[in-house]
Amino acid sequence: MESDSGGNGRDDLQLVNRLNESRSPYVRGHMNNPVAWQMWGPEALGLATKHNRLLFVSIGYAACHWCHVMERESFCSPEVAQLLNTNFIPIKIDREERPDVDAIYMNYVQATTGSGGWPLNVFVTPDLEPVFGGTYWPGPNNSMTAVGTTVAGTVGFVEILEKMRDVWTQQEGRCRESAKEITRQLRKFAEEGVHSHQMVERGEGEGLEVELIEEAFQHFRKKYDKINGGFSSAPKFPTPVNISFLLRLGQWPQTVKDVVGETECQHASNMAFHTLRNMARGGIRDQIGYGFARYSVTKDWSLPHFEKMLYDQAQLLDIYLDAFLSTRDPEMLGAVYDVATYLTSPPIGAPNGGFFSAEDADSYPSKGDTEKREGAYYVWSLKEFHDVLGEKDGEICARFYGVTADGNVASQNDPHDEFISQNVLKVTTTPSALAKKLGIPEASITQTLKSGRQQLREYREKQRPRPALDDKIIVCWNGLAIGALSRTSAALHSIDPTKASACLEAAISTVVFIKKELFDPESKTLYRVYREGRGSTPGLCDDYAFFIHGLIDLYEATFEDSYLEFADILQKRQNELFTSSDSPGFYTAPSPHPPDLLMRLKSGMDAAEPSSNNISARNLYRLSSMLNDASYFQKAKETVEAFEAEIEQFPFTFSGMLGSVVMGRLGLKGIVLTGENDETVKRLRQTVRPNSTVVALGKGKGLWLRERNDLLKHMDAEKDGVMVCEGGTCRDGIEFV
């Protein structure tokens, strides 16, 4: 919103904060700032052009700790507000609503500073071309030296604003010229698949070989932290895509094991298992509640950044399930139960179907407090342990979880002095070791720990305000959760039918919700976000890819045709919206080119979330097997080949897509079950099967599927049997299962 006193000067523009118009909890959280924030869209972009101002684009998300820090330090400051409101067009964006915008400017900041993160702050010309950017900058209300800032030294935000104001005023031409050159370079590297596509057209590409998997494995072996698990120093992220790659190496066909080596495949599994075990015992896991934090500040997983993200829970459920199915280790099963419980319970599980996005890192230490602290909901003092549990039980639980009178957070990891005498709970011993040390029967120790965990959880829920909830329902992350819960339900069906049923009900209700609220049956398109109604952002590539992935997993858990049919409909629409005839692979944003995007990107490399092209290729291969659809197989092959040059150079950054390399080279085995096959289904669901799909006919199932898949039309659906189909032919496959 603007008012204009009639002059043409820059000072005539009077901006008003418009964030009350947003439904995003993160964006609305800034609506009372003195900064006159605008909404990203044609009106704000038009203001920048009309008044010839730089846009100041600030991107973050509700659970982001440093986003809240920068708001307190800078965006609540009258001095900062004056500079922003009179010299720039300030815009606030929720990265979870517009990851396509975020990705463009994150690429720029990473390219120019060598690092990235959130909050992401970028100065942009009226033509949307970036001039300068970074992440957190300390503001006028800062009480400490900047931690993790991407600019050298401790340059403050006010100084940056003044510098950018002066540069634009005095050297606008130079600014624009520089921004155009930067944008030209960004465009050059924007499409990861362009180089590969040109190689194929010139006949230079030879196709990706399975040997790339061995190269990726060697990278992770070199990076592996033998003591703590994981593949980096601090900060340490779980990177579920990479762990899944390592866990599944030994589950691929013998050809892969011959290339990598049987011993190496076992070593890969051991690295993954050791990492998962240390995470499960570390502070990154909510030891008395449920779920995992986004990452660890320390290399030993002991001190998390406490925000909990839906996409992490979904992926971690998947890999802990793989770990359990591969090892039958009860500790892995315990993690499966914890994460599944977190997803199917309030506050993340939405009451009417679907899953909310995240819980914040910061919260009020107790009722009546007025200042939030990071991790306040999760940390404990030794005195609290004794007060809640009593001296004896409190001491036993304190020893188990590493709780001390002085606290267990090192001062260098506590820049705001929020953790003095506080403890992040982590498993530091075993019940048997503790029993031996204290001279108490192990059964008694185990019972005390079980009871203590429940009492601490009940006390926390009753006495402490829960962290703020980002109650957006985002299709892509819900797709990951649908898939993980579907697989978990299938695996637990013979172990714990009650838990399996809860997981399946949550997955099904989410599909029902998305189909009702976020799918347009006439145009066959998805919308990305639901909060207080359907949002205006159209579904992006990851929404289609991750949701299709979830639908395929749900089909294999139920053998209900409707889920596979829905996946088929959405895959066809994704192919139409996100691909072009002159360049293979999937764009992040739909066609036609959105006017508020500087460029359309293609995502191939995996990060905290799997890339949309990784999941899309896998979906296409799986659907090609289930539906006997050669066009899907060809589209999958083209999607992988789009990134051929990049995968060959850095295979470890495409760990998820390497599975599709194997599928393209070795194919998939399509298992067809007919008639009564309960025992076969049970056996299949107790294994990890990365190179096979399963469909079922008979007993009222498979009617649509038989029409869609020519290979199945003439099978006797009611006769008990197992067939394996690949390459357009089927054979008896009882020996395979």
C-alpha cells in the first residue's frame, strides 16, 4: 500500500506494512514491525519500478531461530525501519510458500559469499536482478558479536543499508550493469541439465554407469566421522538422502554389489547404522518426547538447533524403517515408533487430515514469561529432575541422560547465555551399564527410565508453553510423510496392528484432505499450501513429485487402485507443466514462466530435502514398471541423463538419483500378486526392495490397473500366484519372493 503526495521524488512514497494480508505464520509474525513490509507480487514489484528503488527481499521461515533473532535486533528497530521505508521496497517472503524465489537468490548468495542460510537477505533491482546479499547481519539491538554472519567481520545491518542506499543513489548505472552481469552468469549455470543435454545432442554422452555408485561411496567413506557418525564436522545435518543411499547399497542387484564390493556394501551399511544410532541417542532427538530437531550445532549430535521440520521427520522415519528391516535392531524400531508417533499426534498431525509444517526452536521458559529462549521447551536443570522425579529416580534418569548441576552445554555454544545450568538430554549409557554401576537390577533401571520419561513429558506439556507451530499444510512435505507412514504401516502390520493402523489412517486422511482442498479436478493441478483455506501459490515440481511418491507407497501398502490412478493423473500433469521439448529434466516452477521469477531453475542435487528431479525420476521408473508404460521409462531416463555431466563430476551430490541410474541400467522387477497371497505380502513388506515394485490383482482389487497395464489384462486374477514382469514380459516369480 502506498500514498503519494504528488511529487516525483523518492521521498514522496509512504509505505504501509501489508503483512496482515498474508496467511503465512512467518510473514504475519512481522505485521507489527515498524518496517513497512510489502507482499511479494506485482504491486510491490511495480512500486520498485515506478519509484526506482532497490527491493530489499528478506526470506525465512517460521521455525528459523536466526530469523527471529534478526527480527528482534533489526526489524523492530525504528532506525532500521526509517532506512528501509524511505529508501527501499522491503518485502518479506516465506521460503516454504515460495521456494522457487528463494532458490534463485540463495544460489546468488552462495555463489558470491561461499555460504548460505536463513534469514536470506538480498538487495534486488526493479528488474529482479540481485545486487548484494547475505544471511544474518547484526542489528542495532544486537547484544553480541555476530555469529555465523556471511559478511566479513561484524559489519552491521544499518551500515549495510546506508551503503546500499548510497551506492544506488550515486552509482545506479554501475549497480545495474553489475547486476545484469551477475544475472547473466546465474542464467548460464541455472539449468544443471543444459550441458548434459548438449552433450547428448552432439553424441558425446555415453550414458551413466553403475560404477558412479562406487565413486559416491568412496566420497562418503572419506568424509565419515568414525567416532560420532555423520559426514561433516559442526554443524552436522542428518542428510537422510545420503544415509538412505548407504543403507540400500547392499539391497541392489548383484551387479551393484560386484561393482562396489560386498565388503564395501557392508561398510556402507555400518556407517549409516552407526550414524543413525548416535543420532537416536543424541540431543538432536527429543529424548522424552518425539521427533528430531533439524540439525546439531555440535559434531557429536549433542546440541541441536531445536526446530522440528516435517520433511525431516518423514525422511528419518523412512531410513530408520530401512535400518530396522535390514538389522532387526530394537533401537532402530524404537526410533521408528517415536517418529511415527510424532507425525500422527498433535501438534504436527492436523485434526482434519494432513500434517503441519514445523515447530519453532524458541519458546517461553514457563507460563507468564515474556521473553522466548531457544530450546526452552526441551532443556532441564538437575534440580528440575529431582523435583519432578524425586531424588532416587531423578538421579538415575540424570545419569542416563547426562544431566549435571552445571549443565552440559559448553559456553562457546551458548552465545546468548540461554543454557547456563541447563541440560540437553542425550543417552550417555545403557540400562545394563547403569544397573551394574549402581548395583540395581537392570529390570528396575529400565522401569525407572520408562516411568521417568513419561513423568518428564507430562510435566513439560503441563508446565511449559509449547513452541509456536507453523500450521501450514504443504503438499510436498505431506507427500513425504504419506510415503513414510504407508511403508511403516505395511512393515508393522504383522508386528503391531494397532500402530500400523494409526500410520495408515494418517496417510489416507492426508490424501483425502489434499484431494479435497488442494487439487483442482478440472485442470488436474495442485495448489501448494493450505492455511485458513487454499493458498494462491500453484503447486511446484516438488509438490507433484513428493505427493506422487507418497501415493505410490500408499498403493503398495493397500493395493487400492485409486491411489495409483491418482498418481498416474498427477504424473501426466507434472510432465506437461514442468518440462520443455528442448531441455530434459523438470523445472522447479510451472510453465508458463511466472512473471515474478527472474528465471526457472532445475533442481538435481539433493540437500536437506531430496531434489524434485531425483524423486521424479524414481516415480517415473516405478510407474513404468507398475503400469508397463514405456513412455514413463523413457521420461525417467531422460530426466537422469539431463544431469549426466554433473553426476559424473560429483556423483555424491546426486546420491538419491544414483538409484535411478541403477534402475535405468538394470531395470526394475515388477512383482504381480494374484489371488490369495497374504504370506507373500508379509514377506515382501519385511524387506527393503529398491529395485522392485508390487501390484496385486484379485479379491476386488486391480480393476483399473488391468485396464491401464496391457500385461495384466489376461492374467487370472483370482488364481493364487506370483509373477515377475520386466522388459514387457512376465514369468513365474515365486522364487523371487
